[in-house]
Amino acid sequence: MTAPQPPSMAAPPAPSMVSRMTALFLRVLTFAFLMVSLVILTTNTGTFEIGTDEIKVRFRDIYSYRYMLAAIAFGLAYTILQIVLALNHISKRNGSQTSGDGNLVFDFYGDKVVSYILATGAAAAFGATKDLKPFFSGLEGDKFFNKGYASASLLLLGFVCTAILSVFSSYALPKKV
């Protein structure tokens, strides 16, 4: 025979609430990584002196960095949408579904597509930076390309968070569909 619990002890949250809170935490973390990556990328400029000429280079002069910007923008839009839907779902305390917006198939495919877009954006930036940095290393190009590496690294961390969310949505789909 077990003793009744005192009324002051609260019951632990339901497993679906824990998974929603974990997903929300990962989405907020993804948002933070993508936002910082965006700021670093868009403020990245460099000035190279070649003889008497001075050349100013911006991120938009390198096509791979433009693709990285598009990947970041797409990832931010999806992440903001999912955060809003998850907060709405949590505030209504709808325990019958584990997805932030109630549409597990949307989460499943959305997380997969966005994670691949973020991964290819980071890979494109890493590749371009590695290829171009040696050509500009003697021309004060290290600072410009190091910022490119920093932005791509944060984008890669955003991909990792989204990939983890993709695994979570893969596990949640067979349970509800």
C-alpha cells in the first residue's frame, strides 16, 4: 500500500509536453544560430589593396555567400513559423498531438527539407571560403574569409539542431499517423 502524495507536490509534465518543450528549445536555438550567422554574413566586407588600387569586397560578390544568405533566410522563415505554431500549441495545452502545429506530416517533410537546405548552404560557404582564401591571404583577406568561416559554422550548427528536430519528427510520425 502506498501513501498518498501531499498536495504540494506537482505531477511531472506529460511526455508529449516534454517533447514539445524540447522541440521548442531546439527551434529557438536554431533561430539564434541562424540570426547570428545572418548578422555576421551581411556585415562582412573586406578591402584589398592591389598596387595602387583598392577593391572593396562584400559578401554578395561571392555567389556561394549569396546562396548561404538564401539558405539562412529560408531557414529563419521556417523556424519562426514553427516557433509561433509551437507556442500556440503549447499555450492551448493540446495534449493529443505531439507536433507544434498539429500537422506531423508538415513537420516531417519541412524539417527534412530545411535541414538539407541549411547543410548545403553551409557546405557551399565552406567550399568557397577554402578555395578563395589562399588567393587573398597576402592582401589582408584573412579577416573577410574568417568571418565567412564563422558565419558558415553557425549555419552548420543551425543545421545540426534542425537535423535533430528532423529525427524527432520521424519518431513522432508513426505514432500518430
